[in-house]
Amino acid sequence: MKVKLLLLGMILLLSCSTAKSALYVNSESCTVKLNNTEKKLLITPCSLVKVHDNLLNFKKYGETEVYIISGAPSPLDKLSRWSVTKEDNCSLEYQAVIVNNETLSLSKVKDKTLVCPNLGLDEKVYRQFLSD
């Protein structure tokens, strides 16, 4: 019985130590929260950009997770060079949320790139924040 309890305690400790904290994105207040750290994004309104090649809404590079948040939808006349609709809610500004070793940081706001929350982005958009 003592061995079973010891083994159960070791499994519980291992599962707690390997669990990752979740990042919460509040699209109404444009804030992100990780553990007890909450930061206000510099763009509003905002939407988390989906990543279509997996079930998560971020790209992971080693221990670093990069989330992209799009800004306010741009007027369609500013998006005329792309074949997008009003329903795509595309923006020309975005901000990255970077999580590294349970530390939360925000990038500067970037602009002049088409960012559509439901359409996703090219990998290079995520990778640019690894060196920033």
C-alpha cells in the first residue's frame, strides 16, 4: 500500500510540474493573461488569429509560443488589392503576444500587413517575433 501511495504521489507531482499555464485572450477588453500577469494590448478592438495547421492558436518554436492578435477591421476600400470580404474582418495592424518560459511579453504594433483572424497567416509573420 505504501509503494502504491508513493508511486501515485510521484505521478501527481510529475503531471503538475509538466503542465503548462494557459494564455487567456479577452477580445472585448483586448487584454491577455498568463498566470497572474495581465497586459493590455495596444490595439482595439482585437481578435486572436487562428492557426490552421493545428488545433492551437499559436506557433511554437522550442519553448516560445507566438500568438498574433489582429486589430480593428479595416474599411474594404483599403483592402481592395486583396480578395477579402467584410465578413473576413481583416485588419492592416496586428500585435504579437510572446510566451517564453511562463513569461508574457508584447510586441510593438505592426501595420501594412493583411491580417484576417479566420484566414490565418504565413509562417514568416510568426517567425519575425523570435528575433525581436
